Amino acid sequence: MDKETWQKELPEDLKKIIGKSTWEKNKTGCSKAKVFRWNNKEETLYLKINKVDSIFSLEKEKIIIEWLSQKLEVPEVIYFRKKEGLEFLVISEIQGKVSHLAETDDEKRINIEILAEGLRKIHSIPISECPLDNSPDRLLRLAKERIDKGDINPSQFDNRWSDKTPEQLLEEVIKLKPNNYDLVFSHGDYCLPNILIKEGNLSGFVDWSWGGINDRYFDLAAVIWSIGYNYGEEWIKYFLEDYGIDEIDWDRLKFFQMLNEFFQQ
């Protein structure tokens, strides 16, 4: 979405908020929405634009961020509106460096500790009043619905199962389905670009469109993949130690990594 299109689609009240601020397209984070960064007087804000019917709901992200506002280090919701099939969400900036940009092994080790600490903190939040349910059985039903609607492109699958059709991959997922779930509050996309670190300390979490009740391993599957991709697989063991897992359930992990393929496009 270029500058001309971006400005044309904005609701009038949002145009007043932006005014004549300088802006640029944001290139960090894992959000599937169009994200723009701009300086508004003395603060930096982020605008997300997405289709209303997208699997990545900005309205759900707004709901979760507001619910978390007194519980975790999350952005502040400044503005939300739907207009002509689009969602517009404006949030405040969380200062810090995205955790995948570690430059040295020492920085990686510190970040691994922070990533584990952050995920323990997220998973410790009580779920009794959580407003959104992303539990595995619901996701399995949604995956089937997306396949039936033709929304899944197998060319986008991870290399590990790129030879599968969507139907074949879902069959493999169902075969690995756990007998029970360890339900916690889940980030839903706990990859390294979504965790910010400042001066060796956790500064915050972003991209919450899949936040809600889910199995603990949904987040573990995401962060283990992300650590391997960004730092190297040799760093995964340190994360597991810091998080507090003595022995990983690899079948359970694979179940959630495969299930997640249906919600990445």
C-alpha cells in the first residue's frame, strides 16, 4: 500500500490525528497487516491497516491489548475503526530493539533468558476472564474451514512439509493431536521480532492478533522455530532450560508447528 492509497483510505477522524506528521512503512515485527510508523508531536505511533475478513484480526488485537493493559508490557490503543471493509488500529510505540537482531553470542544469551522470562510471564496470566478463545480444537475446526474455502496455499508451507496438500497436512496434524491440553494465556505468535528488549531488559510485546486461550505448546512451537531460524538450533536448549522444561514433548511440538501452518497466510 503506497502513500497515496494509504491516505485515501483513511477515515476522516484518523486523518486529523495524523495531521502532517512524517511517516514511513514499518519493516520490523511479524504482523501480516500493513504497518506504518509516524511521529506525532512528541510521540511515535504505529498504524495498522488490514481487511476486516482477514484471519489476522486487528479488532481482536485491540481487544487483547486493552485486556492486557494492566497485566503486561503492551502498546496503548490510541484509535480503532472499521471503514469500507478495512480495519484501522493505531497503537503507541514500545521502545527497544527487536530480539532477533542480536549481534553477538553474549547478546543472544541474554535475549534467550529474556524470551523465556517473557513467555513465563505471559503464561502465568489467569485465563478465567480472557476474552478470546484460540484453543486447539477451535483452531482445528477453523483450519478445516479455511481448507474448504480454498484459503490455504501449500506453496507457503514450511519446507518440512512442503510436499503435502492442505488436506494431507491436516490429516497428519489430527494423527498427532494430544489427548489433553495444557491451556494457558497465549501470545499466539511468540516469534523473536515480536519481543522488544532495551538495555538488557524486556521492554514489551507486540502483534497480539492471535492472543487468547491456547495450549502452552502453541507458543513454545513458535519460539523454538524462531530461535532456530534467527539464532541457530544450538540456542534452543538454553531457552528450554531458562523456561523450565526438562524434557520437551517433540510430538506435541510438531502438532502445534504443523497446525500453525494454517494460520500464517
